Amino acid sequence: MKTKAVLGQTEVSQILAAARAEALKNNWAVSIAVVDDGGHPLAMERLDGCAAIGAYIAMEKARTSALGRRESKGYEDMVNGGRNAFLSAPLLTSLEGGVPVIVDGQVIGAVGVSGVKADQDAQVAKAGADCFK
């Protein structure tokens, strides 16, 4: 039987804090979502000034990353490369800004961020996802 780490509220709080710090350092108004490895919500934070839709998009980016076990940018790259079928995939958003949380080589959750440019969303998400390294 295999074992793996799971995200508890302590770890989720650390992820949010690291992502929030990166966003605030750059004066970016974003939404930050954290999900478990099945894409189920664990936390959501919408910083002051972020549009309401950012919360929805951040959650979908996190869910995409967790279920796909990769950064959501990979799906965006596929679509931009001509694989338009991914636009109709269920529970997926083909937008950069979802990053898996990986511990001991296993995806245990993901962080999704929305509110600024795609690469900036990803920068904030990576700050959260990498806070245990």
C-alpha cells in the first residue's frame, strides 16, 4: 500500500501566505485558490481590488492543475498549438496560473491564481506551491 502527504489547514495557510506575499509585493490584486489532489476546494482568498470572476477562474485553474497533475499552462500550450479539442474538456480551464503542489514526487493539491497577466498569475501560484521546498 502506498502512502502520501496530504494538505492540512496548516499547510494550506502557509500556501496562502506565500502566494499572498508574492502578490502584495508586486501590488497585484488576485484571487488565490487551494485545492486537494482531487480538485476539491480547501481555501479561497480574493485580495482587495480583484474582480469577482477572479475567484471562479482561480478555482478552475487549481482544479485543472490538480486533476491533470501538471501546470494548467500545459493545456493552454496544447490549445495554442492547435489541439482545440481541449477547449471542451470537462472541469478544465486552458489558462496559465494553476500549479500543482508536489511533495516527494506526488501531487497532493494545487494552487490557482487569477487577476493579473497569465505569467504573473503563475508567478504567484508558484510562490504558494513551492513554499515547502
